[in-house]
Amino acid sequence: MSIKKQFLKNKPMVKVTFEVSKEIANDATSINLLSEHNQWKPIEFKKFKNGKFKVAENISSEDRQGFQFIYQVTSETGIQSTLLPDDVDSYVDNGMNDGGKNAVLLLSE
């Protein structure tokens, strides 16, 4: 998994590219980004022929210093699970009573 941040020079925005390798995706048929930057609405990753999943989002850094997110993975059998990337700035309790976490990415250089 990898996350790349590109700070745009002309706007207070950060282009964030999220990528999940074939090995990590395992038998996933789809992966969605769920994030507070867009009120937790699913953003579908594109699946490439080599098995990698990738999505890029322009996120405003004007009104936020960072954001929480998770990856929602759907397997070949239709089972959904949560995947947390390992290259994030921190993790926080997701507010549910299941002990789960959300990943946190800061929008600073």
C-alpha cells in the first residue's frame, strides 16, 4: 500500500493518491475509499490489469489540517471488510463500540 501527497502550488489543495497492491488486495473485487473529506461517501478505486487498485483525490487544505479514512474491501464472495493502510500519520478510535480504528492523514508538508 502507498499514499502519495502532491501539494498544488496555485491552490490550497493536496492531490492524494491511494494505492493498494495486488498482494494486499488479495481476492478483492472492489475497494472503496471512505473518508470524512467527502462525508464518508464511497469513492471507488480503479482496478488495474496487474491487480493493483488506485484512486486519486484533490482535497482542500484550506479548511482542514487532515482527515480520517478507511478502505472498504469487497471480496469475491461478497464479504466486506475494512483495510487500514500502514503508511499514515496516525490512527484514531472510530467512535464505534467495536474497538476499530480509522487512519489519519495530515495535509501538511
